[in-house]
Amino acid sequence: MAETPPRIAVRRTYKLYVGGAFPRSESGRSYPVTSADGSHLANAALASRKDVRDAVVAARKAFPGWSGRTAYNRGQILYRVAEMMEGRREQFAAEVAAADGVSAARAQELVSAAVDRWVYYAGWADKISQVVGGANPVAGPFFNLSEPEPTGVVGVLAPGGSSLLGLVSVLAPVITSGNTAVLVADERAPLPAVTLAEALATSDLPGGVANILTGRLAELAPPLAGHADVNALDLAGAGGLAAELEELAATTLKRVLRPGPEDDWADADPGLARVRPFLEIKTVWHPIGR
Amino acid sequence: MPDTIPGSLRAYLHGLPGVDEVGVQRRAAGLATRSIKTTAKRQAIDLAIRMVDLTTLEGADTPGKVRALAAKAVRPDPADPSVPSVAALCVYPDMISTAARALAGTGVGLASVATGFPAGRTSLEVKLSDTATAVEAGASEIDMVIDRGAFLAGDYAKVFDEIVAVKEQCGEAHLKVILETGELVTYDNVRRASWLALHAGADFIKTSTGKVTPAATLPVTLVMLEAVRDYQAATGRQAGVKPAGGIRTTKDAIRYLVLVKEIAGDDWLDPAWFRLGASTLLNDLLMQRTKLGTGQYSGPDYYTID
Amino acid sequence: MEIFEYAPAPESRAIVSIRPSYDLFIDGEFVAAESDRRIVSVNPADEEPLSEVAAAGDADVDRAFAAARRAFERVWSPLPGAERGKYLFRIARIIQERARELAVLESLDNGKPIKETRDVDLPLVAQHFFYYAGWADKLAHTGLGTRPLGVAAQVIPWNFPLLMLAWKVAPALAAGNTVVLKPAETTPLTALAFAEICQEAGLPPGVVNIVTGAGDTGRAVVSHPEADKVAFTGSTEVGRQIARAVAGTRKRLTLELGGKGANIVYDDAAVDQAVEGIVSGIFFNQGHVCCAGSRLLVQESIAEELLPRLRARIELLRLGDPLDKNTDIGAINSAAQLARIRELAAAGEAEGATGWSPACPLPERGYWFRPTVFTGVTQAHRIAREEIFGPVLSVLTFRTPEEAVAKANNTPYGLSAGVWTEKGSLMLWTASRLRAGVVWSNTFNVFDPASPFGGYKESGYGREGGLLGLEAYLG
């Protein structure tokens, strides 16, 4: 009697996340991803300029709906993302340990911090207006109110060296206020980003609000920075490209958050430092009369 | 003949464009900064004098007081014959015969308030007989008050019909309809009341009785000037505007003339189409006129108190 | 015989004494420039020279930054906020005391009517200093930190010379920064008068430095390595260049740039006030206003009623001597700007729009342009897309609120917009969808130091005014 052959495991395909769907790169390319210690983990999609273009289109399309939701609703959805991550924490922990080269215990801590960061920014959604905006006491018979609004489509370059916590720390503050994002994952450690995309897809986050690309920073960042329909850039992971990207962004006067030396992502209460750069303040005047 | 308004009066009046209070006040304040100097000031003062409805509406009015004021109306400055006469003398109905005798042959108009002035809280019969008495006694102009209570209660038809009836009673006399804007409060109401009065046949719309605060203001007058301007554009009929109450200085009067010029237009810069209801204003106009002539400031002792 | 026509009512220019030439203001003193280039500032209303100012060169700009750095480190940033505030209060008071003089000077140098400099510019300038003076000792309550950035490089435009100076200098100083400011080439004189006011206020030397000049000087100022912060108000094109120049540095940047503001009039609007708002929206300051309501979007169902009223109102505008107290429309600021306005107006005609202007006579000398309204304009016309920065209004129509908002937002700019309706919910619906930093509903072109001002998209970034105005100067 023949022995039962060993079961062959079903491996995951790591794909892009664009407009709520998981396409391969339109270029058909992929690239090998290795762990911090150099062993092969998987192949990730190698996104192209055209994938950047598609992601920007998806983000723009999602913007009116997402920014038009109530802040309460956005907060609930971000909280839902935290719930979805919690449910997959073992998967995240394993990927973070491999990607960041940390111990299993440290990886658990990083996953916890990432989950908590969603909760943190979920709570901000319906408080930003009250902290950043408000009524202004103008010297005349006018009701004058300043209110923050999301800037629009934000290009986000996820930081290196913190494949999940760093990623969440730059994505959540951008979308909590109603922006939509095109995020380029850490080139070296993109797998947690793809897993996050899968968590986002199973939360109630509308397709196109967060679009996640994996690939070469040097290939993806310039078209993103130069794209006229992108309103702002978070250069957290730009590295040596930061100056060039900022210059590209100047062509359409994008708002730019430069990489900061202090970006260690450990702070559990980062405040609005990563929220404010992607807000526009609208001030509305209205006469007070009979 | 009153105009025929299709559909309900309420729908019509509430269909007029709104008036933004802050906007109209800013426009009036902006026009108040017009700087009227030298020749323009001279023109303005003489025009303002010719537009004055010299008014006494006191319980203490006597024939003597009215005769003195009539003399002043005809020749405001006895020392200077170049000063024009005012437009009209405005008195209570019981003073008309006295005033008529004093003004006979002078060309100065004789206006009488009527219809239970100033509150207007009497029956239509009394209002009509009040009007008839005044016209019979020689009034060439009737200043009636509208029923503000009915207006504020939304009974526009009652206000309309009353104006129509009084207008009929006036015969040849010109009818000025006092809206008492200080009681209407909002500019929307002022606009609606203006159009209502115009459609009912008013020859003039007038801001105030002078017995309610606030009386005439620049923004209220501005809204009323817009009404007569637009009413003319809509119907072809020109009507006049009379702010009354609280206009005391030459500077005030000139600001009203600037409004007339820039809101209604030059066609209204005529006593036939714009009046200033006032009592103490006249002496200030005379003082400023002298100052322009002599270059020296004058004093109140040099003008008659009547 | 004339019944009542306004006579000339000129404000006396004797109140202001203009020196034949001005040096640079560096380290508390007027000092001769090392550069030997000079710029003549002319009165745009008669083309007569008013004065000659230095065109600061690189060495002059170096000196100014050195002075500002010294003052920042030794005097201004260590000074308690309350004391900094008192200097600003002093400046506010001196401006109030010298308001008429400054108003006349501004009208002479800029060409804008005295009515505006006297009733708008100068009161707002004083109020701006007064407002930020009070913040100087309250920075801990802003939620924006308390640390100043250092030396601010500031370049301002010619359309509101002294007011733009106030918008730049007051928050910078209140937050503890020192400044090197370059006024516009064609309007340097009130900034130099402000330098005298700094002296009169006893402001420590080097806290405010003013370097006059043209584009070269401006480039030297914004690209100076000692600048920790760059603040610019002006054209979107120059703003882009500055953003590129600043890329990759540690300099913080705020930009207040061009606009093509839509003024939306719904068919239930308070028509007479809407007409006023349209007029002030585009003809205030000859249309030299970045937030001008230069595109009138009128609901088709009311266009036929509104436009004749608008034309009748424009007929009343009095164009001429900026110093005449009854002048509504003054001179265009420069020959170059006049040429630009003419070019775009000609493009409007060439592209098939219909231009209309009142028959007002233009003075023989000076730079003038009649108030102009273009009808039959479509979104594709240059006059509907490009900032004209002059008294030229483009009229477009719309049918539904959705269309109004879509057309209003269909521009790379996003500075201002107007909404006219008597229906509150429609106002809020519209305002919430307009991608513009300032939305005036049932009013237009009103300003206040407590009210943040600034753009979306290519109209720039950062806000000036209010608590948020401090964000640009705190780190």
C-alpha cells in the first residue's frame, strides 16, 4: 500500500493592491524578496510607472467618496483595520521577524504597536477639526470658520527598516483625515505591506483609498512625485532621492513632508505631526444678519 | 389705479430677491465715504434745501408756530434771497387751513399726515375721512401710514387695499406711504412693503413717522431707492422716496443725495422724486451754505428758530 | 446746469515726504548698498518718478542675513515673548498714528485708490500687528511648539505692499524669528517707511532687515544659505521656482500664489448684494488681487436679470486719480502689468468672448485699464483659466449646483471662491465642495488677521492669519 504523499503547501502570491483589487504588475515582472539575513522569502510584484498611473487614478476616484464620509465613519473603518490585523497577527509577526530581522518576541511587539497605531489614528478622525480648525473672532458681522480638509491624493514612500510599524505609521495618518494614498512599500521588505493590503481589503476600507505598490523605489517614486494629479508627498522612505523628488513635486506645488531624522516610529502618541501636512485649511465667511 | 398682481400677494412679495443685511449696510457705509467738496457741496446744499419737507408734527403745534414755519419754508434765509424755498411744509390735518393761507401762491407744497398718524390704529372709515378732511382743507400731499400690524401678521391684502382706498380718496393730492421701517425691522420686510405700496399706487414711499426709533437710515433708504428704481424698470412708472426722521446735518443730507445719485440715478435728483423729511436740518444747510459763500464758519444765532 | 456732480476731492500729498533716494535697511540702520544698481519707483498714475532705491546685490543680502542671524541669536529669540509682543504693539500703534501718511504713500507708489489704502489696507496692517503682538507670549498655547525657526527670508508682491509686509513680518517676529524682507520692485516705499517705524519703535537692530531690489535680489534672498524659512507671496510661476530652489534643504517654505477664483451666484441670491460682491470681487484694487473673483459663475436662470444690473453698477465706478477720495478704480501698477492685462483681454476677444467696458475716460498719462466684463466665455478660454490680475471679469453660466462646483474646481488654482444664495443648506453644500482656501458666502474680499488665508493646489501652501499663521514660523 502506497504511502500518502506529503501535501504540497499552497504558497501565496504577493501582488499589488490597486483600487481594491490585487493585480499583478501590468509589466508582468516580479522580484525576489529576501529576509534580513539574506534567505529567499518569496517573489513580490515589481510595479512599473504604469502601475503608479493606475494607482493614482484609483486613488483619485476614491477621494470624493472617502473624504465625503463622516469622520466618525472613517474612524470606525480604521478601527476595523486594527481588528483585521489583530486576527492575522501570527502571520504579520512571522513576516516582520523575517523582514526586520528581529526576534519573535520583538516582532510581536511591533505588530501590537502597529495595531495600536490604527486604533490611535482611528480615534483622531473625528477630532482633527476640533484641534486644527474652529471659529475665528473676526472684527466684523461675520461667522468665520476654519476647517481642515484632506489635501487629496497623497503619495507615500514607506520608510525602510520598519516594514510594518513604519508603514502603518505613515499610511494611517494620511487616510484618517480623508486623503487617499498611493503607497510604495519598503523595497527590501515589502511582504508585510502586501499582507496589510489583504487586511485592508477585508476591512471596510473602500477600494482605492489605500493603494500599495511593491517594487523599486527609484523606478516608482519619480513618476509619483511628478504626477500632476498627486497633491502631496510623504517622503519618509525617500532616502537619497528626497531632494530630487521634492524638486519634481515643485512642478505642481505638491505639499511635501520631508524625511525626518527622528522617524523611529516608537512614539505611541505622535500627535498630528503626520496629519497636518496633508490637510488644507478652508476658511468660510458668512455674514450675520437678519 | 393699482397694479394687478398675478397670483397671491404673499407669493409675489416673498418671491422678491432677499436683502442681505450686512451687504446692504456695507454698501451704504461705503457710499457714506464719498467726499463732497466745493462745487459739488454747493449743488448738494441747494438741492437738499429744495427737497426738504419742513415738518412740525407736535401735540403743541399752534397756528403761530405753523405760520412761522410756513414763512421759513418759503424763504429759509430772510437775509439771503438766493436761498431756494423748500419743497413742502408738513403738518397735522388740523393745521392745514392755517398753513394753506400762509403758503398761498408761494409754490411751496402743503403736506398733511393722515390715516390716524402715527400709529394708524383706527378703522378704515376714520382713515379715509381723515384723508378727505386734509385734502378738502387744501393739502396737496398726503403722508399716510401703513397698518404695520397687518403687514407683520402677513395680511398683505389688507395693507394693499387700504393704500388703494386712501389713494382714491386723495384725488389730485400726491400720496406718500409711510412704511415705518423701524417697526418692520428687517430689510426683507422693507423691500416687500416698498413693492406692496408701489403696486398699490403710492406716489412716494417714505421711511418713517419720526415717532419711532430708528427712523430713517441710509441702508433702509438704499433698499427703498432700489425698489423705486426696479419698479420703474418693471412698470415704467416713476415713484419717489422720502426718508424722514433723524436727518439733522448737512453731512447727513448729502449722504442721502449720494445714495439717490448712485442707487436710483440722476433722474431722482429732483424734489419731485426725493424729499427729506426734517425740521432742524434746514438751519444746518443754511449755515453750511453761508460757510461755502463766505469761507467763514457761521453760528446758530444767525438763523431763525421757528 | 449740473444738478449734483462730484467735484475733485484729492487727498493732500503734503502729508508724506518722500526722500529722493533710499538706502537699504540693515541692522537697524539705513546703509548704502555695495551694489551700485538703482531702481526708480514711479507713480503709476502719472509715470513721474517718486524716488530711487538701491537694488541689493549678493553682498548686501549677505550683510542683511548676517545681521538677522546675530539679532536672532543674541537678542530676539532670547527675549521673553511678552517683551517681543510689546515691540509689536508699539509698531501697531505707530502705524495707526501715521496711517494717513502711509495710506497716501501707498496710493502714490502703488496706484490704488486712497479710499482703499485708507479704509482697508492701513487698518488691516495695524490690526495684523496688534493681533500677532498678543500671541508672542502665548506660543505655548498654540499646540504648534514654541521654538522659532531662525531667520525668515520673505519676498512680497506689489498689490498690497504694506499689508503683505504685515502678513509676513508680524507672525515671524511674534514667534521669535528675525527677518530679511524684500519688497516688490515697483512698490518699495512703504516698506522703507516701515523701516523708519522699526527705528521709531526702538526695535533691536537686525530683527527686521529690508533689502530692496528686483528679481535678482529676490532670488538671492530666498536661496540664501542662512535662511531657515522662506515665505513668498506672488505668482505661481515664481513660487514653483522657489519650491525647486528650496528642495533638498532644511528650509521651511510657505507660498501664497495665484488664483482664478470662482464667484458662484445662484438664482435665489440677494441680487443687489451679489452685484456688489461681484464688483468688489473683481474690481477691488484694480483686480490686482490673488483671491479675486475673476470667474463669475452665474446660474443660467438668473443671468439675464443679473448682467444688466452688473453693467449698470460698473457704469458708476469712478476711475482716475488714486488720491481722489471718490476714486473707485485706480491705476494699473506698472507698464508690464498693463501689457499683460491687455494681452489676455485681446486673447479673450480673439477666442470669441464678448468684451464690454463702461465708457469712462482714461487719464492721458499713467497706466490704466477700464473695468471689463467678458461674456460668452467657456472653460476653454484663456481668460477663464489664466490669472489676469487686472480688472477683467469672465462670465460663465451653469445650470445645477453640481455643475457650478465642477466648473469652479476645474482649475489648477484653489485660493478663493464665492457663493451667493439665500438658502443656508445650499451654501454649506457648495462651500464644503469647493477646493479653495477661502470661501466667501454672501460677501467677498473681506479679510481679518484672525482669519487664516491661503490656497489649495497650485495657489500655494501654508496659511497666513490666525493661530494657523504661526505654524509657518514655529518648529
